[in-house]
Amino acid sequence: MIGYFNIESCCIIEWRILNSPTLPPNSCFFWFVMTHDLCCEILAMGNGTDIPFRLGDRSTSDVVVRLRTLEGRDEWLYCHSSVLTEKSKYFADRLSDTWPTCQILDARSCVEVYCQECDFDYSITLLRLLYVVSDSLISESWHGVRNALGILRVAVELGCPRIVSSCVEYLEAIPWEEGEEEAILRTIPPMGPTASPVLARLQPVDLALILRIFLSALRFATSSPPSSLHDLKCSAQEQLEYMLNEDDDVPLVPACDEIKFEVRESMKKLLSRFSVLVDSLLNEPKQAHFDAEKCDSLRSYLSDLSWACQISSKLEIMRDLVNSWSELSDAVLKIVEQASSKVETLGIKLKVLEVAAKVLEAVGYGNVIMPTAKRLQMVKLWLPFARATKPAIDAPSTGTEQENLGLKVDCEMWQTIESAFVSIILALPSEDQAEILTEWLGNQHINYPDLTEAFEVWCYRSKVAKKRLASFGAPLV
């Protein structure tokens, strides 16, 4: 048997079968016609007459496929056994001599195929695709994920490896929407290894690779890139927090010693750069206004520190950050006082409070242990600041300043700060508590932070102090 390809300008590819030992010369050869949209159809020639093999051509059909559903849909499709048996294992078995239920209908074999209602149209499409004779089906013709999934489902059931392969190649290559991804997860796994390449992008990743991408993202998230990369850095920070988050699923990154060490080192570098910025701002002349670049830089660092508190809290490594913030607190408050305009002051104050809230919370609930003197100093520094800042931020805007600043005040933040102050105060010596509460009761901003709970506890403890201590044999100071 000798074959050759002859490609003409009309896109007709001719395959001649010559010198066959079993066929007379020129008795049969096949034409492959490629149309402009890359669809193919097969034509057979015999005795000088073209007889096209097309689905539904009753004149050349030797088999009827009766497609049925339990809901009552019934479609008769005139097909060709040579095409069906070559492309489908299911039809090859049904049309074999060993199949007992093969029926004869006006000299044609009749094959009944039952399918789900949702697969009815896909089954018809698949039968049409069996008549495509190109070496590989054109992947672009699958028209979307759901259509390809439907055809793939039918192709697997009917044993059509060529169509299965093309569907898998298509689904593996194109992007998916969220709903399509869920549909793929419902459909592909039961199909076994044949369709498993589709799920390659959803497979779990080796822990070593996860750690590599986590550390790479961590370095970027704690760096100081140009302002044009601000959104990218925020996205990296969000994903790092998500990787450590313990929700319904196990955290993607375990809180192991290696991760804690790397996070500590990154936080130290961040705090070091922030300290340098604070020192430079303190050295500015008191009358000088902060320019926009310096304000943006300060806000960026404060945002990074607020995020760093979240990460450090999840990993239970807040100590270094709390100690550094405690040392810088006095300088940070001085910088806020230097900020000249109201816009600068409110924007920076809010960012400062976001960090302070997380630090105070860590100290107030005992997550970070600090000496009494440092805890007392924190209260004396931050309580007056929070007390004076809240009315300024809560005040109705007279213009567009707050809108321009994009101030987003979380009510939970105010509650966190207030609860932290109460916890820290109640852990101080009783005389220090009395001093703080005395100042609070005489302040015009007594409504925030509300230290009523601390006052009530102090009153009870003070009233029964001598009796309680004496009853347990504790010494009186």
C-alpha cells in the first residue's frame, strides 16, 4: 500500500490508496476537506461517484443510533457503522456479532443509547464530532468549560479516546472561573487517570515549595518598595496572613521554628528602618511641615507594623515587636504632635492607634509580659493620646478631609483599646491604679476610654484589702 499527500490551494488533502493487493487499482481513495472554520468532514468515493459520510445522511447510513432519556426525549440519528466502530469502543461492542440485542431496522442495525437529560445535547454533539477526521480535534471548538465537560462526560461513557484526549487538553489549558472549577471537581475525579491532567493546577504543593514562596513573599511584604508597588505589597501581606490563618482548613504554612525565625528577622529589619525614619523626622525643624512623601512613608511604615502585629500574633512572637514599639512610643507621639495640618494629624494618628491597639492588647491579655514600670508608662503615654484622638476622628467632617484621607475607623478598634487599658490598669499596683483613676474621673473626656469596670474592681479590692490579706496571712505593704 502506497500513500501520498497532495495539498492544493482549495485546502483539499487527497489520500490515494494504490496498488492494494486486495482492491482493484483506483477503486477507493479518500478525500479530506478542510473548511475555513477548521471543521472536517469525510467523503468516500467509489466507482467514480462521491458519497459523503455525514451524520444524518439516510442514503448512506447503515446504522441508527436511537438516543433516549428517562424523561421521554427520543432522537433517531442515521449514522455509519464504520465511523462509529472506529471512534467508539461502546459502539464497536454494540455493533459486534457477539452483541445479543442488536436489532434490524429496514436493513440497518439499531443501537439504543440511554443518557441523562443533561447529557442529551452533548451526546448529539459527540456523534457529530465522531465524523471529524483531522488528526487532532481543534481544541478551540469546545466553546467553554461547561460544554467541554459535558462532551467529555459522554466521551468517557462511550469510550471515545480521541475526543477524551482533546477535551482534557482543552480543559487543562484554559482559565477557569470559580463556578467552573467546582464543576470540574465534581466531574473529573470519577473519570480516573485518563482525565487527571485536568486537575494538575489543583494538586497540593510540596511543603518545601510552599515555604520558599512564603519566604519570598515575606521579604517583599516587609520591604520598602516604591509607592507604585503599594497595592502589590498589600496583596502579598494579605496572602501571607491567609497562609497562616487557621480556619476550617489546616494552615497552609505551619508555625514551625524556621518560619518563626524568618518572620522575626524580617520584622527586625522593618522595625530598624522605621526607627531610622522616626529619628530623621524628629530631627526636622519644629516649624517645618512634613512633605507629602514623608507623610506617605510614615503611613506606609505604620500600616506595615499593623500588619506585622497580625502575623506576629498568629505565630505567638509578639515580644520583639511590643518591646520595640514601647521604646519608640514617646518618639512616635512627638512626631504626631509635629504634624502641622489637620489632614496629616488625623491620618497619622489613626495609623498610630491601629498599631498601639494591637500592642496594648498583647500586653493587656498577658500574651507579652512586661515589667510594671513599662506597663505603667504605656498607660500614661497612650491613654491620653487615645482619649484626645477619638473625638477628633469621630467628629463630623466639615469638608472632604476625611473622604480624601479615606479614614476607615473600625469600631472594634476602639473597644479593643478600651478593654486593653482596663486589663493593664487592673494588673498594676493599687496605688498606681488610684492615680490613673483619679485623673480619669477629673478629665473632660471621661466617656472614653470608659474605665468604669476598672474603677469598680479597684473600689472592691481597696475596701476589702486588709481583711482579705489578713485572712490569708499576706503581708501589708
